[in-house]
Amino acid sequence: DTGVSQDPRHKITKRGQNVTFRCDPISEHNRLYWYRQTLGQGPEFLTYFQNEAQLEKSRLLSDRFSAERPKGSFSTLEIQRTEQGDSAMYLCASSFPTYEQYFGPGTRLTVT
Amino acid sequence: EDKVVQSPLSLVVHEGDTVTLNCSYEVTNFRSLLWYKQEKKAPTFLFMLTSSGIEKKSGRLSSILDKKELFSILNITATQTGDSAVYLCAVSQLTSGTYKYIFGTGTRLKVLA
């Protein structure tokens, strides 16, 4: 399968714990995006990488969120000291060269 | 503030009906408008529109963009139960070399047999 993959698909954690998600984009895509989606809403932009450089980070993203893309391949999104409001679907998407985004299956986070 | 607004929020039709979904936008540095279909999983890409007045078509689905009036429509003819999904509209903007995508809240379509 050469699509975007994400791991894990589901994560249940207790409030206050740290979690890390992984995204593997389509191999030739140099742009990678993270989104958060809650029920009844469209995906909300979190952050964007071009190759290994993080070019933009939403001001909605608190300091508890950090993302990396070492070597411009896979990316990780870490949430520290999780809160119940962090419960959502976290989507990763990649694009290149025609700029339509292709989404991964998402990681559903539940914070109890 | 940049925004993408979709209407209606939800729609229930019967198989065979034709539906029109709307997307209006106010986004700086517009580059393209995209339509996605989302079932109980991640969005899947349908169309990307960059030029006004040029219809894109794929089977029973078609879409067109009006860059003057800042809206797009997605038409689905002869609907089937498999068309039941949330249809998302997104607009890409290019600012300082960065592409960013702004999504609407989606239109939830239910097609009854």
C-alpha cells in the first residue's frame, strides 16, 4: 500500500499522559500536514512541513503540542500532559506535486 | 478572517435524486478549491479546481468554481446509497511560500434507498 499511513489507529490515554502519533506520507510527497478533526467539524489545520522544515504552526496549537519530521520522511506529533479537550481524530495528509492532499486513516485519540 | 462555508449542513434525499452542494469562501491568497468525500474514515480526494467556469467531472459527480463570486458547487446526479457521506470543501492559500488548507464544516448527505 503506497498511501499515507498513520499509527496507532486508536489511542486511549489518561489525562496528563503524553502521547505520540506517527505519520508516513506517500514517499514522493515533500509536504506533510497535521490536522485535528472533532465530531461534526471539518479538519482543523495544526502544522505543516515542507521536507524537514516546519513552515507553519497554527496559533491554536498550544505549547503541549510538538511535531517533527526528521530527514523529511515520516513525521511525529506529540501531545504532552493530555487534556480531555484533546480527544479528537488526528489526521495526517501529504501532497506533491499537484498539491491536492491525500489523507491517512487518522489516529483517534480518547483522553479519559 | 479566512473562512469556508458550506451549505446545506445536511441533506436527505432518495436514490436517483440529483443534489447540489455549495461552498463559498473568503480566503486571502487563494490558490485552489478542493472537494473531499468523508465516510467513517479519512477524507478521500474528489476534485481540485483552480480556474473559473471549467467543469470537472468524474462519473456522476461534477464540480465548478466561480472565482468572481467566490463559490463552488458539487453536483451528484442519480444518487446512490453509497454516496452517503460528509462532503468537505477546502480552499488552499499560498502565503510566503507556504500552502495552507482551510476546510468547511462539511455537508452531510444521506441517500435513502
